[in-house]
Amino acid sequence: MRATLIYGAGDVRVETVPDPKLVEPSDAVVRVVRACVCGSDLWPYASLPAREHGRPIGHEFLGVVEETGADVTGVRRGDLVVAPFKYSDGTCEFCREGLQTSCLHGGNWGEPGVDGGQGEAVRVPQADGTLVRLPHTEDEELLASLLTLSDVFPTGHHSAVTAGVSKGKTVTVIGDGAVGLSAVLAAKRLGAEQIVLMGRHPARTDLGREFGATDVVTERGEEGVEKVRELTAARGTHTVLECVGTLPAFEMGLGVVRPGGALSRVGVPQYPEGPIGRPVFLNNITITGGVAPARHYIPELLPDVLEGRYQPGRVFDRTVGIEDVPTGYQAMADREALKVLVAF
Amino acid sequence: MRATLIYGAGDVRVETVPDPKLVEPSDAVVRVVRACVCGSDLWPYASLPAREHGRPIGHEFLGVVEETGADVTGVRRGDLVVAPFKYSDGTCEFCREGLQTSCLHGGNWGEPGVDGGQGEAVRVPQADGTLVRLPHTEDEELLASLLTLSDVFPTGHHSAVTAGVSKGKTVTVIGDGAVGLSAVLAAKRLGAEQIVLMGRHPARTDLGREFGATDVVTERGEEGVEKVRELTAARGTHTVLECVGTLPAFEMGLGVVRPGGALSRVGVPQYPEGPIGRPVFLNNITITGGVAPARHYIPELLPDVLEGRYQPGRVFDRTVGIEDVPTGYQAMADREALKVLVAF
């Protein structure tokens, strides 16, 4: 099959690799129908040291089950399924609590011995715990929205849930990437009253407004903080959804969170230490979030996507075939594309 | 009147100062019956630069109302009242939400123009929002327990509440000072199943066991983390109540918190930055807590104290008169006393 491998910063290649086969009785093999490139794929694309052997990449896909191991009972050949961005057994103590990202027998796509998501097929470990069945559809827009259930929509939702977004709450979303826009959509869905989107790319913030942002702040740093405070009677917002992962984004988040409020991080932090001293303490600020247990949220989000009430797939603004995945990476790295869909 | 002033590190004096008088119509004057020395008083006692004029100190007291301003309706002359460790108006948006520590018209005992709590009398600003009426009692033990409502018991409670302690949860309490022991008591009261107390002073950890600790870990740092993990099937505890405020205590807390769990800080952080990078993110750890809105919690905790179900006043292991307050500071700084009560 054809699959995407990363060889180092700026070096993503599509190559022929062995077709996946069942290894464990709990495996399934899924023929990929849609995959995509994640903002977090851009971190290795920016900085991975060059390596002799390529590493499979990609962690978001939906497709059709081709084969199942003897122990698999939840899905069968022919089912359309979506995979969350980590696999998990669905039965360990963490999975039962809804924290599948800490599954005792789970892991990551593309790790040694495991396929990446940006290829024609994937061996799915722990298929019963990992995969979620979907109704069959050939609706392009619906397929795109269903694909977001693998990562970006549940990630935005996780930021909103952990921050405590609910009816009447005020929200600042930091970042107008696909996760930030998904966080806007998730906050709207949970009933937020005011959603301030901090971002500076008009095409993205325009989509943010359609997703529910009530205000857009294009300034950053101190100026950005000042603008949000102007919009919130100098208080800041009850919740801040930090969807970037850099230290300046985190610091800006602390500047706009209301006393007693919460800052949730869903952008992978690119900093080992952060300012969590007295101002955070004296204002009773909670710092929360983390890697989203997408698998936990899919059953909750799926009906709203299937019935068209929310269309998170609108974050995709470019579609490529498998051979053009490297072009898709470059387009996202150059900020020419917001999020790139891969259609097979 | 006689009152306690701090002139710098190690220099606490009891002096005669003017008797407090009503200034604002929302004031009350309270004749102090019981006060005490707080662990947080030991920070300036350790490090305050020497100053020419003493600053009033102390922020925990209960006493009898002597006089009230024209606008005060909630308390009257002769009432026994307890004051939380910050004053607050009770009506602003933060007070209405239960975050009186962020009151828009509140402040701190001992700040310019405001009496400290370790003196014979106190002018209480915003008396209606600040003071809570108590039934009269001359029971020494009850008075001690009621006094803890001004700070240490609600502070322990705040750590447990913000961390999400509830029936069946596992808890690590870091620190065997008065706040740590109060956190043990609060966690027990909220139904925690396992309470691991990290501390190394046998008299204190013994009281911790009486308050509800199921395990005591005397080791610190990596060794301490290892011990807690041994006690928790290598998982750590759902919640960690960090009652010290130093960076090593915070780091130890991160080492013993279970994935998906929460670390609540109620020791004033003595560090401007902390390690909140990928391990915190990948394990979905929430960092919460802060300065406790004691005023918010008093009505909830009061019945349990009045009816003797909980006796937080057992943290007091020494009583002094006003003239011996400096001795009390030294005894606490030397760790000869856990917490010093001042009786008038």
C-alpha cells in the first residue's frame, strides 16, 4: 500500500510499504477512506532530526473495516468506522473512566509496529476499544465532519469541557487554527454566552464567527490582553481555551482569565515551565486540559454531526490525494491551508 | 489597645496602639476573644526587610461586636462573630459567586489603615459581608475550633473541594502543618477513601491519623513519590492537596497525582514558575486551588463544628496571651509549636 512517512523536518514522503495484516486477535484492518493532517504533525515537520528510515505519520482517519481478528466483536467487515487519535482497549480502569488517552494497553498511531493514519490502510490494535461504527455515507461534507471526530472536534470539546464552559459562561479561545475553531464550535454547543476568538487570519476568524465567536481580537500579547479586558468589563472571561501550545499563548491566557476561572490547554505545550506563581494562586485560576480522550467524546458528539447540527468539517479548506500529502504538509506549514483532508 | 506589629524578619512586637474606631458606616469594631498565628505569618517573619514603622499583623480572629456603623444590619453589639482572613462586601459579583477573596471592595487585615488580627480589637470594614455570627460559648475547645473557621479549616476544605475530593476518591496531602492536617480533616469529611499524609513530624502525623489519614509517608522527593505509588498500585491518587507552597512540594505533588487527577495548591507558592510541560499535559493533570474564600465556606462548615462532628481546633497545641505573641511566633518558626492560639 501507499503510506506517508516522515524522514525529518520538511521531509515527508509517500512510499509503498507492506499491506497491514492482522497480528493480534484483537486487531482489525481498516481501508482508509479519509485522513488528514493535524497541526500537531507540523511540530515534527518543523523540527524532527533527519533519520535514515522513515516513520509512519498521521493519526486521524476513517475507513471501512476489511478484516477483523478472532476476538473482535464490535465491528465487522464492511463497517464504516472512525478511529480516535490514540488506540485504547476500552476496558482498563482509565478507559472505563473516560480517559482513554491513559489506557494501560493503548498507544499511538505511527509508533514502532503500528501504522500511521496517513496511508491506504491501517492495522488497528484493540479494535473493539478503539473504533466507533458510523452509518455509511457518501456525503462529502458529512465524511469530512465525521473525520474531525478522530481528533480536532473532540479536542476543542475537551478544552471547553475541562474549562467548565456551560450556559451563560464567557470564553476566550486563543488560536484560530483548526483546534481553536473547533473549540469555538464546542463552546457554542455547550451554551457559552460570549466567545472571544483571538486570531489574526481573516479567513479563519470569519469561519470562527460562523462557528459562534461573538468577538474577534487580532492583537497579541499585552495589547491582546487589553482588548479582551475591554470586551469583558475589565474582568476577563470565565474560561480560556488555549489552542496553540506556546508560552506566549499560555501567558496571554493567564492575562485574560477571570478570577476563579479556568485556562484549559489543548495545544501541546512547547515549554517545560510556566508562570504559575502568586498571580495564578491569588486569583484562584485553574489550569486544566491536556491530551483529549477523543474516544470518550465521540458517542456524545456523533449525533450532532450526523444530524448536521454542527459541521466541524468546515475546518478543511483543501483536499489532496495520497500522493500529494507532502504538498498538503507544506501548505499547512506555510499557512496557506487551514487543515488538509486526504481523500482515498 | 495592645496589638502585634511586625518590624521585619524575626522582629514581632506587642505595642500600645490607638483603639479602633468606626470610620465608615459599614464598619464594626470587634473586641477580640481568640486569635492565632498562621503558617503564612511565618513567611514575613522569615524574610520581611527591617522597617522603621511596625505593620499590624494577624488575620484570624473571633470576638464580640462592640460597636457598629449606621449601615450595619447583620451583626450587633454583643454578638460573638468570626472573621475570615480577608474582608469582603458580600454583594459584589465575586462575593455572590462565592469568591470573596476577589471581592471588588475587599482587602486584607493589616494593610494600611486596617487593623491586624493579633490585637485586642479590630475595626472590621464591610462588617455585613465579612463577619459571621456564632452562638455564644465559653467552651475552650469549641472556641478554638470556631477560630479555625477564619482560615485554616476552610483553607484545607478549599483544597479538597477544588481538587474534587468526594466519596471514594483517593487523596495525598502534602504537608503536616495546620493547613495540611485541616486538609486531611476536610478530605475525610468529604468522603475520601484513602488519605495519604506526607509529613515527618510524628506528633503532627499522629493527629493526621486521628483526623482521617489512612497512611503516612515520611519520605520526601523521589523517595516519597515512590512510597505513595507503592500505596496506590503505582497509579498515584486522584487528588493531591499541596499545603506547603514550595517548589519541591509542588513537584512531589505532580509525582503522585493519578492521570486525569488534580493537584490543588493552598500553600502560597514561593516560586514564580513551575514544571507544567508535557507530563502534566499528557496525563491530563489539573492544577487548581488558590487563596481560599473562607467566608464562602463558613456557613457550610459551621454546623459540623458547632455540633462537634469535627474538631479542627485540635491543631492548636499552644496558647499564649497577647504579650507572648512574639514567643508564639518563635515557637512556630522553630517547629516547637504546630499552631499557636492567642487568648485574650
